[in-house]
Amino acid sequence: MTQWFDGPLAAFDTETTGVDVEEDRIVSAAVVVQDTPGGRPRITRWLVNPGIPVPPAATEVHGLTDDHLQRNGRWPSPVMEEIARSLAEHCAASRPLVVMNAPFDLTILDRELRRHRASSLGRYLGATPLCVLDPRVLDKHLDRYRKGRRTLTDLCEQYEVVLDGAHDAAVDAVAALEVVRAVGRRFASRMERLSAAELHTLQAVWHAAQARGLQAWFARSGTPEIVDPSWPLRPELPTAA
């Protein structure tokens, strides 16, 4: 029987104007499909003119400038439609979706759909359930006592995955996909009886526990930051009266 980490996977990643999922915008995105380990990935890329200035700090991360996006980026509305339909198609095909730090990328996509399409990610999915594999959540649960950060760069080093050109959406999506396969292989004895759908459900529980632990650490250190336990998608904020 083929394990989920040896079967077809898709991966999704974005680059953005910042880290606020409610206010920041997507400037580039990629969906990557790989049918078998080591197989040639099929990559779809999008470049977006976000309609707002790109802060210099964001440009320093991904290298995308206002001028480049205005000349080469597409308007957000059709791009968000295409991305949402692509993710829905992969979910309908029962192809697990790899998303590093899923609550960020999936939530910012959802907010862009609300902003530009008067819709939501859930509406595009319809009755098809999400099946997400988040390398950050998986690694943090399965190797919880390992010290150090767990960024994509850190995970690539830990699992011996090549990451050449980080903060390019397609490069990061391919790397996240390879990390998830490596996590699956390394911890196969603990996951061999679990399907990707079952892992999706478990990750929601694991992420919530991880969020509670981080929140407790913030409280002890006097940090006012609030950690959202929602996974893989944060609920929409209530509209102010």
C-alpha cells in the first residue's frame, strides 16, 4: 500500500506585502504538483499587482518591487479566482495540499477572495474538505524536543532538502513539499496507519496545543503577542459595528 508521502502531492505558497493576514496583500503565488517522490514538479506561478505600495521591508525579503509588480503583475481579482479554483481542484482530486504555516497562506488567500471577489476560500471548496499537510506543525509535533527554530530554511537543513532561492513562492512550495515527504519517511513507523485526511484532523489538534504552549511562553516572558490556535484557516474577524 502506497503511503501518502509516496503519492501525489500539491503545494501552495505566497509572497506578500507583509505579515498581517487581514490587511496585507499577495504579490506572488505558486501551486506545485508532484505525482511521485523525485518526480518533476509541475509549477503554476502568479504575479500580482496588489494595488497598494509594497513596503521596502517586504521587498528586501522577496525582491519584488512596486515598479516590477506594476509592469508585470496582474490585477488581483482574476488571480485570486484562479488560485482558489486550482486549490479546489486538487482537493477534489484527493491530492493533499502542502502549505508551510498554513494559517498564514490560506487565511491571506481567503481575505483576498473576500476583498476582490466578495467570496471566500470555503465557497470555492464547496462540499470538498481541505486536506492540508503543514510541515511546521508535523515537525513540531513529531520532533517536539528538538531545539531551534522551525522556519522553512531550518526544516530544509534538518531534513536535507535543497532550498536554493528562498522567498520565491515556487521555490518555497517545492521545498515544503520535499520536507513533508522527508518528514513522512523519517517518522513512517508513527504514521504508517494514518491517511492524509486523518493527519489533517490531527494537525488541527496539534497546532492548537502548540499555540497554547507558545502563548504560555509569551505570558511568562511578558510578551503581549496573541497566538491564534486556529488551523489551517483563521476565522473571519467580526465586522465592527
